[in-house]
Amino acid sequence: MKFFKDFRLGLDKEYRKALATAAVIGLHLLSGLLVGLGLYYLLGLFMEKKPWILVTLVVVGLAAGINNVIKDTKLLLKEVKEGDEAKLGADPGKESEKDKEDPDNAE
């Protein structure tokens, strides 16, 4: 048991948070697929199962999962940018000089 305590304490907080975020992003894809398959199963209980329904629901489930991945990635990038600016001493709410020069690159 001591090994696991030492292992957990050896990781810094930022690394553990990044690892947890990566795991959540992977689970979003899997959960979208499982929701599509679950809906197919439930619809199959009440009506005839057809392959096009399965394909449609799996595509919709994966699209929802990808949408969640994009949202999480944008949030993670925003947190990383704010963390980097805080480490450099810049004001996180203020536009950087690079963003002022190139408005197409700004969010």
C-alpha cells in the first residue's frame, strides 16, 4: 500500500489534472457510441430492428461525443493559456501583442 501512496504523491497536481482531462475526453467518445447503441436496443424492443437505424444512431452518438470532445479541448486550451500567461506575469484577461497584430489568430 505504501507504493501507491508514494506514487500518487510523486505526481504534481497539474499532471494529475491533465491526465484526468485526457481520460474524460476519451470517455466522451465512448459514451456517445454507447448511447447510440443503447437507443438502438431500446427502439428494437418496440419495433423491427433495421441496420440503417443502427448506423444513424451510432453516427449521432459519435457526433455528440465529438462535440463534447471539442468543447472540453477548447476549455483545456483556455486553461493552459491562462496558466501560461499567469506564469509569465501577463494579465490573463488582456490581449497579447501578438493577438493585437493578427486579429485572424485571436479567438
